[in-house]
Amino acid sequence: MADKNQTFVTGWPITHSRSPLIHNHWLEKHGLSGSYDRLAVKPEEFQRHIDTLPGSHFIGGNVTIPHKETAYDCVDHKEPVAERLQAVNTVWVEQGQVWGTNTDGYGFLANLDDQVPGWDKTSARKKAALVLGAGGASRAIIDALIQRGFEEIIIANRTLGRAVALAEHFGSKCRAIEIEKVSSATTNPSIIINTTAVGMNDDDQPVQLDGFSSDTVVNDIVYTPLWTPLLKQAKLLGMKPVDGLGMLLHQAVPGFEKWYGIRPEVTQELRDILLRDLGELS
Ligand code: ATR
């Protein structure tokens, strides 16, 4: 019989996922049996995959595009953060029932806490953030910023309607604008977060950073390439660039702990494994 301690990342398609590198490193590090594998599950088969988890050789796993919303609908129980986001990225089996949570916001916050300690303590300024993009990732980040006590969140998007919908969902602390209208004249955030795909496959950047205060933290959640055009500009302007790899690493921590009962660490050794895989380190 297969080892019971199996875990997975499921999506459709799933070939790009780097999560196995992370979890298999931690399994080895802690001398645990089991393995974490990619599992391609078609949308029409996803519900059955979740329903049959109890009693299978899987103890849990991660869920990625396009299954996060379906997972929210079909798990038996959800943690409050998954309820707020209406999306699940981590599932586990407990007493024959499937539980779901969402660790994206946790990963976002933990990475910043790690890379820029005190990033959220802006004594002289209002706690204001500028979030670029209005998709699923943006949703998790806005929720996390609100949980951290941010008083003003500007959501800038190419399609204004999606930003307006998010701002309405999250309430009076949020304001929506068109991304092309973003400038230092309209907002003075202590952090700018890019959740759009701009810069991933081209030399573009979603906004120009000239004029923003030099102590602004600039975080791109894209990590291919690691140094996106936006982060390069932030560095040139003496701002505080934070790459997206850390969020990927940190969002994996709570899942591993739920499945295997040990809270793993995000170390430089692990970061180097991922950097090597991304071709950023020889
Ligand atoms: P995710 O769930 O990863 O956030 P998504 O829901 O596809 O992905 O959202 C992608 C985000 O990138 C959106 O905010 C999208 O803007 P629109 O809502 O206007 O589509 C943004 N985006 C993608 N390509 C873009 C581009 N070329 N210029 C500006 N924004 C772009």
C-alpha cells in the first residue's frame, strides 16, 4: 500500500508549480516519510478528488488555478480567512472531513516581515498601501493589509470595474482608480504591491515610480523574472524592492505544518534551491 503521508499540489495545468521543491526539501530536512507531488486534475474531476480525499493515501495538499474557488465550494469546513476570500489554496483531512484555508495573505505578510522588519510601522505617515491589479492575488493581499490595520488601500486596475467591485467588497478603507491614473500626486503609500502580470513576459512595468517617497517598499508578487522591471526601477530610485519568491516560500509554511505537524522554516538554503531552479543562481 502507498505511504499514507502523501501530499499534492493540484491544478490544471500544473506543470509550472515549484511547490514540490519546497515541501520535499522540508520533508527531507525533517526526516519525514511521504512525498509532495504535482497532480493534474481536470476541472470536471476536481469535486470527486476532494470528496475522495478521506480514506485515500493523501493527507492534504495545495490547490491552485483554476480550482481555488471550486475548493472553497466543496470542502467540509473552512477557516475564516478562506471564508473572507471565498477561495481555498490548502486542504487537509481531519477526522474523515476535508478542511480548507487560504495561506496567500499569510505568505505575503510573513515575507515582508522577514525581508523588511517594521515595514508596517509607519509612525510618521498614515498606513496606506497601493495595490496594482484586481484579481485573486490582489484580493488576498487587500484582506491581509486590512488585517494588519492599514487605514487606506488604493486598488488600481486596468479595468476600473474590477477594482470598484473589490473596493466595495472590502469597504470604506478601499478606493478604486484606473491604473493609468496612478501617480505620486494622487497617493502617498508606504508600500506598493504589484499583483498584475505586467513585467512577467515583457519589459513593461504597471506604473512609473518617479516621485514616490524613497522609503516606499515596492513588492512584486511575480517571481519570474525575479527582478521585474518594476523592482529594477525601485532599486534605481533607492526605494525598498522586495521580490515575489518569498511570498511563495512563506505561503507554504502553514500547509506543511497542518499535514506533518512541524512548522518548517524558510531559510536561505531553501531560497537558493528555488533560485537555482529559476536560473537566478548558478
Ligand atoms: P490573479 O488571480 O493571479 O490575480 P487575474 O485574476 O487574471 O490573476 O488578474 C490579473 C491582473 O493583472 C488583473 O488585475 C489584470 O487587469 P484587468 O482586470 O484589467 O484584466 C492585470 N493585468 C493583466 N495584464 C495586464 C496588462 N497588460 N496591463 C495592465 N494590467 C494587466
